[in-house]
Amino acid sequence: MDVQSLLALTLAALLVFLIAHGSPVVTIRLGGSEARTTFPMAILAAWDAGEYGVALLSGVSAVLAPALFIGIRLYLLLPLALGRVPVGLAVCLRLLHHVSRWNTVEVLTVAALLSLVRIAALAQATAGPGLAALAALALLLAALESAGLHHLWWRVR
Amino acid sequence: MSPTALPGQPEDGPHSGPPSGQHAGPAAGQDSGTGWIGCKCCGLVSAAVPGPSAPQHCPRCNHTLHWRKPMSLQRTWACVLAAAVLYVPANLLPIMHTTQAFRSSPHTLLGGIAELWHDGAWALAAIVFIASIAVPLMKIGALALLAWSVHYAPQWRRLERARVYALVEAVGHWSMLDVYVVVLLAAMLRFGSVASAQAGPGLLAFAAVVVLTMVAANSFDARLIWQDPENQ
């Protein structure tokens, strides 16, 4: 895959990432009130409840890792598409190598579906746009991952 | 990441010579035989610098090059044993407390699966069972077997062992499933007055098992599988 199509995919992933974590995954109706939950909100709630380890782990693997995965690629691919070699290409590629190991968006997608099923027993719950975006993000990140960045190593001097 | 997918580079040849040449001493036995080190990060193959403990860096990406990862087996064993110990509280302690109509009830990992099964969600129960029970157990067992066999059965079924290692690396993060489910459920029910959910102590132990097995898999050097016994 050439730099142009990689950049297009990465931009798409950025938009889908913003939707996935910015819009509710599940909406719950209890009586007259309605509660929407995004995943970052859920992590903050876990942090407030004193579950620091779990909140940190979820935040790193489900939010920070995909954010870096997309962000570093954008930083590399935007200058490359314009014909320039970005500063710190080697460092960024090394960072990406470590980041992709901790990216778990596909697991989060299945987890969101599961919690939707389990919450349906207790309250009236509907899937939000964040759930569909999570599924799309999992596919986009898998496509980016399998396209790889190995050919970019040949630009490193 | 595929260290084997190394593009040929005939005109340049492999990079040779260390960034700092002062370590060039006599070969220390372990390095003799193989004069090449593949970079785990960018895949470039470099000439090995002979010497007992010369920290060599990849000339392209500056990643530290190791003929074998240092202390690979010790680190793997440490993480595997810690994960095995924590696996017990992860399964015995409740990972979640739900409060419904002023009645609090604890939920363990297996209890949650049993609930799904009784509700008729067999496919979901199977997914959760595989992700939360089978995968961590399989990883602990497989990594212990891999680490054990390096010394005690070095030539036994090498190809299968390499495949098992690849599988362990590929499925590792799926165990995060239950951690996310509890985080989401607790947040969803926070606003409700009818029911609420809190994470239990088992969840932290379970999360630690997941992270420890991932670190253990990362610590294990797959090249040890292919190592000849006399080369150790």
C-alpha cells in the first residue's frame, strides 16, 4: 500500500476514533431518565470509584494505544505524502512497534456488545453510535496494522 | 511485526561494525557460530559484535540488539509464576458486586459465565469462557511448557512450539474482555437508582494476570526454541 492510501485509511481511522470515544456506546433508560455512557466516561467513573489499576490499564490499552497508533502514523504520513521525511522517523517507528502490541480496540468492541446484553437484563438499553464506530475502528486499525510500515524503514538514513 | 519479512538489500550489504567499537573483544563462546543479529523492531540484520556483554544498537532504528533477549527465561518464569498465583484470587474473588433492590450480590468470573449460559446466551457464554478462563490458563500452561522445554527438551517438536508461541502472542489481549465489561457495566449503572454495580477485588487480580501473561509472552525469546543445546 502506498503512502497516499495509508494516509487516507489513517485519516478515516482518526474520524472513527473520535466518534467511537466521543459518542455513547450504550444508552440506558430507567423510568424517565436517560443515561449515556462513553468509554472514556466509564474509565473516569472507575477512577473515581478508586479502581486506579483497572482504570489505568483500560485507559492505556483502549484509548491511549489506539490514539498513539493513529497519531504517530499521521505525523509520519502527512510529511511523507508531501514528499518530506519527518523528523524522528526512526523513533516514531520504534514507538509504533511497541504501541500496536497494547492496542485492544477489537476486544473493547466485543466487551461493549457483551455489556449491552448483560445490562438489558436490568434496564432498557439501546446501542449508541459509539458501538458501531468501535467496530469500524477495529476493522480500520486491523487493515492499517496488516498493511504495515516496514517499507518506511528504507527511508531512514 | 514480522522479523522474517526482511527485504533484500544487495547493494548495501548488512550494516557492519558497532556504533562504539571499543567492545570488540574475543568471541565469548555463545556468539560463535552466528555472526548475525536480526533487529526485533525494524527487521534489519546486522553483523554481531563479538564480546561478552557489548550493548549493540541497530544502525537503522537504534533499538538495542540482542543475540538473545537478556534474562529471557528468568523473566518469563517470574511473570508466569506470578500470573499463576494471581489466577487463584482472580477466579475465587468476585470481580463485580451488583446491588439490586437493596440486595448486594457478588459475581465471580465463572458465575458470570453461568448466568449467561442460564439466560440462553450460549454463544456469549462460550466467548467469555474462552477469553476469561481458557485463554489465561492456556497462556500460563503454554509459556511454562515453552520455557521448560528450552533446557529440558530442546529438540522436541520445534515447529509446533514456535506455532504455540505465535498463538500465545496473538490471543493474549483478548482476556481484557471481562475487565472492559465490568468497567462499562459499573459506569452504565452508576446513574440508575434501581441497580448499581461496583468492581470487586477479583478484577484487579484478573487484570494483573492478563498483563503479566502479556509481559511473559513478550519476555520469552522465540529464538530459544531453535537454539541447539550445545550453543547454550
